Amino acid sequence: MVCLDSDILIDFLNNKKDAVNKIIKLRKDNVRLVTTAINSFELLNISVLPNKDKIYNFLLNFDIYNFDFDCSGNAAKISQDLKSKGSIIDLPDIMIASVCIENNEPLLTRNVSHFNRISSLKLESI
């Protein structure tokens, strides 16, 4: 299984070759593709009205992990750790990372420079 970050999902929707090829390869390898409720919010939030249904239907192809109580506790620890090191990242990224960690999923992202600050997060990139 692998959790897809918003940037990968957006690249796929925009038909960017490397994202499309990566997702096709993962599907051929029978890798279960998931994303988080935070990522789905990000996609739906940036889409314009005519595309909302397309984005919503696209997201129905994935299992979507929720940000629950355990994730919130983990996110708080991650946030405090990053603050203590002076390397804070955006709150949605912390939340996404905590969901991946709680579900023991690697995160496929292009945003490695932010997410690699979280040592307990498994990362994959294109």
C-alpha cells in the first residue's frame, strides 16, 4: 500500500507523465492506493465548481484514511518536535504525515524536502 499526497494526485489529474506512469506501475504491481481526508480536502478546495464532481468521483477510487484521535496525538508530537528543531512545516502536511504513520503507510510525494523532516515517516518519490 502507498498513500498518495496531493501533489501526486494533482499531477495525475493534469496527466503529467511521471505521475501517470508511477500510478499505472503501482496498480500493475497490485499496490493498494490510498490517500487521506486532508488530501481529499486539498483537492476539492482548489478545484473550481465545474470540476468538483470530477475530483469527487476521482477520489472515490481510493481508500481514504481519516484524521482521528490517535492521528491528532501523533500530529501534536510531530509539530512539537519540529518546532523544537526550528524546522516546522505546514499543519496539513503534519496531519497527512501523522495519518500515514498511524496507518503504517509510506507517503508518495514530490514534497520530500518538507516531509523528510519527520523521521518516523516512510517516504517515496517519483
